[in-house]
Amino acid sequence: ARDNAGLTPLAIAVAGNRMANVDFFLGNGASVDGTDDRGVPLAIVAYEKKFIPIFNLFASKNARLDGANRDGKGLALLAVEANDARVLKLAIERGAGVNDPQAGGTSLLIAATERNFWNLVQLLLDSRADMDARDASGRNALEIAVTKGFPAVVKMLLEKGMTPDQPTSAGRPLALLAYEKN
């Protein structure tokens, strides 16, 4: 049953951060794969609103973690934006492609690099993220890390096999860009 706005009682409980009600509805037959009125999986709604106990309940019941929020961001990108390695790892384990295009045309590795979230960069590299992925400006993770002055990320990317002799998105040697930054 849905209300006039198209919401189920479970969706209303999730939106209101009412853990006891969510637990009650799930324990009495409501689907863990429910969505809100726009088709956003309720697990993603809970995570995006930072209702972590509710998100954890959905995750523990093997709820769908695919799909996207109203801005087109999937759980993996939301986890990167929140610097949340636990949820990023869970999203990857549940099938989020580390190299799938993300909202805004970015990649998970680019998003983590832009924020200097070296722990997520490491997790993504260990999960075989494409180091050659580019942002909308044509920059790869190494160029972004050098440009923004993130030495830990630069070191990690070099240790994983990226080379400083590649050209930047502007065609200049990346090593020259690094020299100019210092």
C-alpha cells in the first residue's frame, strides 16, 4: 500500500529515521528492496540521509545496493564522497563496478583522488580500478594528484605502475608539472 504521494509505510519510516518502525515493517513482510516514490532504493535513501543504523539493517538483510539517488549517484560514489571505506567495500562486494562511469562522467578513482582520500584510492587500486580513467577535462588520477599536491596519492599511483613521463591533459610533460608545483 502507498499513500497519496506514492510512499509505502516502510519508505515513510526510512525517510523519518524511525528505526523501530523500519525493523517492524521488515519483520512483517515489507521488501528490503523497496524504493521511494522516485524509485530510489530505500537502502540508498537511508545512507544518503546518514541514517546509518537503518542502512546497516538493510545491508544485513541483503537489500539491493544498486540503483542511484535522485542525482544519479550510486552507493559507491556516495561512499567515496563520504570517505567511507566500509560502505565502498560493501558496494564493490555487492557488484558495484569500480570502473563503471559515475554521475557527472567521473570515475570512482578520480572522485577519491580529487578529494585526497588516499585510503579509498588504495582500496580502489586494490580492486583493480582503471588508472587510465580520465575526468571531463582529460586528466587522469596521477595528473590530478600532482596538480593538487597530494604526495601520498602520487606515491601510491606510481607504486601501482603509473609513470611520470606521460603527458598531461594539456600535452605538457607531467614531470614538468610536478617540478613547477614545488
